[in-house]
Amino acid sequence: MEFKIPPWKHQKEAFDKAKELDSFGLFFEQGTGKTSTCINMIRYKMNQKKKFMRTLILAPIIVLENWKKEFLANSDIKSEDIIILSGSEKDRCLKLVKNWSDAPRGLEVQLPNPRSMDKAKIFITNYEGLLMKELFSLLKQYEPEVMVLDESQRIKDPTTK
């Protein structure tokens, strides 16, 4: 695979180990390229499957914009296919449905028929978004094929809300 930004040695080694696996953890130190390595793994999987895969990235709210910037720098994925879900629950749900479905939309969140909700996008939101019942329900219906847990120590404890 051709990289838009040449990886460092440790990034290439991790990429080579992970590219054929269904799951993998990147535990590099801060600032050593976990995000770009992850994006390259996602690109590889999409190329391998020859399709744009439904993707969900959960991260601390402070880095949501950075994820989008990194996707734009490390891939040819269009900005309109990378959606940050932030704001109120209603705002997030409206943005999710608008970008995922061709179904008509009114002012209120209207859940379209799940069969019409087939646009694959990259949705990026924070962990607290999962506590929003309607958003959580929509994200489950989205059925992500790729899921990234940034700063996974936030969810490592089985008793974590």
C-alpha cells in the first residue's frame, strides 16, 4: 500500500503486523503516530474489501477535530465523508441521520427505515455520546464495520458506564 505520509519504522512494523488481523491495539507513546497508523490500517481494510466501510471512532472530545484533520492528511477520503458528532443529542442524531440516510428529514429526528440507511461514513464522537440513548440506538443500527477506541483506558473497566 502506498502511504500519503511515509511512516516511521515503528509505524510500518505495527501496520505490517496488524493489517491482516480483525483487531489490534496500538500502544505507542503520545505523539508517536498512533492516529496516522490507525488511519492507514483503515485504508488498507477498505482497499482490501473494495468498499468504504461504516466506521465509528470514539475519542476524547478534545481530539475529535484532530481525527478529521489526520484523515484528510493521511488519506484521499473526502471531508464530507468524515462526520464529527458533537453538540446536543438532538444535533448529533440529526447529523448522523442526515449523513447516513437518503430518507426525507423534517425538523425532528425521524428514524428512517434502516434499509435506507446505507451510506458508509466515518463518524467521530466522544465516549459521552454513548450515554445519549437515542444516539446510542442509532449508532447500534449503523452497525460499524470498523471501530476505533482512542484513549481506550476510558472503557477498559467492565464497570465503566
